[in-house]
Amino acid sequence: MSPRNEAKRLYEQVAEALAARIAAGEHRVGDRLPSERDLAQTFGVSRPTIREAVIALELDGLVEVKMGSGVYVRAKQPTGGKAGETDIGPFELLEARRAIEGEACAMAALRVTSETIAQLRALVDEMEDENARDVVMSEDADRRFHVAIADATQNSAMIQAVRSLWDARSRSPQHQFLSQKVRAAGVKPRINEHAAIVEALNMRDPAAARAAMRDHLTRVIESLLEATETEAMEAARARIAEQRQRYAATTH
């Protein structure tokens, strides 16, 4: 994709290009947009970027996602007359979190106290209890779990970096919209993965802690991709396999 505006996020550039095509009548109201695969090839970007662009278009009321069918044009112009506010994309945020929180977890393994281990285990128990009652409260325990690991690094720069990522998660309209979708699909904090992180920290093993955190966040990415899949399940399996390869490439 040509760098029309280097200051704009990649998914914003794609969303603007698609919105311009819709406004020009290249994709009419009621039309199904090209497949995610085709759009990724057209714009020279990844499928998560296309997914983020579609979320932005949904928020503007330009498209409607029909699960198992595709993305359809809903309106020629944004609901409010202009494109809404955008922020960090949910998949680019997760990619950054995996890189930074993986290292934070490795650092924490060398400095974590027994008291923090006990706190983390209590938070895992809280997540498990709240998964059965209130997923929003479980997600709040999830946030406190990850922030507690950052705090355990005793490194103010690392703590600030992790907290800023979680602040961006709360601030982003795109991430909040995605959260609504995945909650509706039944996605909840994953207990066994959080427990594995705690055990690696308890062993004071930096490599194991890093691997446990990165594995957890890779699986979060996969679950969000699966939960927001819009096309046929047969094609979805192939796409998820490709995404695993892409994200696995940065885990070593």
C-alpha cells in the first residue's frame, strides 16, 4: 500500500480507501465487499489489518458484518456525516503487548516476591469465578493480573510501558467494539494460560515465563481472529492457520 500519509495507522489508510470506494459507488449499498484475502492482497497488508479496517467502517455505520457470510455495504456515507475517532488497532495492540509483556514477564521472574505470586494466584481464581458470572469483571481481574506482573519487574520504564498499553486498550473505540463482539461469541479470559504464567514465575525461570506470556497472548490473538471471522468456516480454518504462522514467526 502506498504511504499516502505516514502519520496514519495502516488500518486507517485501508478504511479511508474503502470508504472512498463506497462513496464513489464502486461498492454499492447491499453489495458484499471482496473477501478478506482479496482485500489483503489488494492493499498489501495483513488480514488483521483488514479486520481492524472493517471494525472502523462498522463503527461509522458504513458496513455490516454478517457472520459466516461476509461484509456488506450498509450506507454510502458515515452515520455522523464524517468518519469517527480512531485509535490504536486491537490486533496491533496485541502484537505490541506480546513483545513487551513477554519481556516484562521474563524480568519479573527474577524479581517476583512470594507475596506477588500469591496475589497472582488469587487473581487467577477471581477470573475463574467471574467467568461464570460477569465476564467484564473477569476482564478487570485479567488487567490487574498483567499489571501486577509489570509491577513485579521493579522497573519504572517497563511498568509505564505495560500500563500505557492497557490504557490504550481501554481508550480505543475499535478495541471496545471488538470486545463487545468477542464477549458475544463467548470469549473469556483463559484460566489455564494464566495459571501457566504464574507457575513459570514461581519457578523464577525467565525463559519459561517469557514463553508462557507470549504463548498466552498468541492464543488471545488466535481466539479474537476466530471470534470475528466473517466468512465461511472452511476458508476460516485456512486463514487462522496462516495467522498462526505469521505470529509464530516472532516468538523465537
